Amino acid sequence: MKGLPSVDRAIRALSRFPGVGPKSAQRMIFHLLRGEDKRADELIHALEGLRDQVGCCRVCHNLAEGERCWVCEDHSRDDTLLCVVEESVDLMAMERAGLYRGVYHVLGGRLNPLEGVEPEHLSFASLQRRLEAGVIKEVVIATNPTVEGEATAHYISQIVTPYIDRVTRLAYGLPMGGELEYLDESTLYQALAGRRSF
Amino acid sequence: MKGLPSVDRAIRALSRFPGVGPKSAQRMIFHLLRGEDKRADELIHALEGLRDQVGCCRVCHNLAEGERCWVCEDHSRDDTLLCVVEESVDLMAMERAGLYRGVYHVLGGRLNPLEGVEPEHLSFASLQRRLEAGVIKEVVIATNPTVEGEATAHYISQIVTPYIDRVTRLAYGLPMGGELEYLDESTLYQALAGRRSF
């Protein structure tokens, strides 16, 4: 922006976020500038809090503000049941669903050799150490239903099977509230292949 | 977010922005957290730059990183021609259009008694001082085509007419590339009322 390098810099920093283009970044910046110093200060403090306080759970790699995340701290959870997810956001989605009462392992991403994400970049080593401890009896694989998620699920199963008899995965099928008419073929294929007795 | 008050705080701070809901704020935060400390630092520094370096032009109230904005610093601009806009973003839109070569006056908003914006909250006093100096020969009113913008335009014209003979305003009419079929009636009304010889 002419004569305003610091505005340009803030717009560039914001437009790197997913879903934020230069236009919406500009709108956000002008909202900040209209709000006097208070709004900017609030956001700066919030971001400093994020940077300084949020880290990784030492056990499961979920986001945590201390050594362990709230799931690992919760002694009422069933620690013989382990769900492997790609990211902390997936863990949160699982928690919102409300059924699961076991613990988690957060990989920190999914295998994607084309983008340079190889097994050593994900938390497979610490997954293996947890399995070796012998407490876990069932592993639920909950990677995303994408090509990379599938490949990652396959890789997880290879690591897990030497230690655990019961390895399961989330079911594929019709999304609740969806209509067959608008459903893609591969989901319908999975729903049919995985049909259950009524 | 369970066990993560600093994430909650950052989500709240971000979702106050226009066009950012809690979902997209959460996506932005997770993008930050995935990017190690570097991304957060960049954004924090950019925001500090905004807070500490961007102020108001002493002459026209446009955003500026010094005493005067880049328009007021540009001696090739015609300072007998003054365009009154609501906000700095409107000035930028005018500049993108590319035709205007005069200077500006940024009001800092529009009159809106229902939301408590009265004349004393906008920069009318300094507009009057600029008119009294006697350099300006024409005032172009470029408020937004809304009810409040209209009211503000009316108020501006009352302030300006004692000093200036030539008070103009942006033309209303068909937007370029639009189709009559989809145009609202009031724009079409204005386009007809303001028709010009071909």
C-alpha cells in the first residue's frame, strides 16, 4: 500500500493464512486500525500467549499448555484403547462426536511423499514406544478419508499389528442427513460394501 | 477449547474481525501452531508495526506512517481540488480508479445518529479550516451511496458551500459490466435521471 510499508507487511503476514486472501486481510487490518491501539494489543497478547504457552503433549502430541494434554491428564479415560489421528483438530472432532472414551495419538500430519512428508516426520517412533509398553489392547485408526490418509492408515496398521490383536478403523458410509442422489460414487460404494444387517 | 485457554483467547480475538467466524479463526490458529514460532512471531511483529507506526495524516486524516500521508507529500497533486471521502479505504479505491489528481479529506466515518456518530466525531472542523485557507477551488463529495452516506454528503455540502462555488459529487448510474436486467430499481432510476447526451 502506497506509503504504508507496515500495512503491507501486516497484509502479507495475514494473507498467508488458509482462507484469508489479500482483500480480507486488508479488511481485517483496517478494522484493527479503526479500533485504536486496544484491538491490536489484544490480538498481539493473544498471539504471544499462543506462542509461549501452547506446546505438545509429551505423551500423545496433542496441543497442550503443560507437559500433558487434558485427555492424557484425565484418569477416567480408558488407556487400553488408543485412537490414532492426523492432527489435534481431528482429535477435537472425535471429542465433539462424544462416543470415544479412550486416549489418542496425534501423528502431526499424514504421509505425503510428493510434499516431502515421510514417516520420520510424523510421530510413529513414539507410537511404537507406547505400543511396546503393553498397556494398549485396541488401536482405532482415524485418519482422514483421502488418498494420503489411506496410505497413512496402511502404514499405521503395519506398525501396530506386531503388538496389538485388535486394530480397527472408522466406518465409511453415508453421512447423516445427506441424500443418496447427491452422494459421490466412492462413498456410496463404501456404504454398500460395508452394509450391515438391519 | 478444553485445557487450552490461550487458544480460546486467540480465537476470541480473531473472531472479532469482520468476515472471520469462530471456525475460520480456529483454522487460522491451528495454521499458526503448526508453523512453529516463526509464523506467530512474524504476525506479532507485523501487528506491532501497525500499532506503532501507522497514524493519521495531519492534513487530510488519511492513514500515514509520518506527519503527512503520501498524497499530501506529493507536490504534483492539484491542491485546489479536494475530494471528501468517508474512510482511507475509499481514498484507496479512488486512487485505483486512477483519474483523480487532487487531494483528499478523510472524514473517518459517516454520520449515523442511530449508532451515535454525530458531526463532532468526524473531521468536519479540520475540513472547515482547510476551506478557510482559501486554496481549494472545487470540492468533490465521494461518500458511499447509502442512506448514511447521503446524509453525510448533505452535511458536507452545507459546510462547503459558504466557501466554494464548485461543489460536485460522484455520478450515480449503471455499473460497468452490469446488466440492466439484474440492476436494482434505484440505480436504474438514478441512471435515467442523470442521463447524458450521446
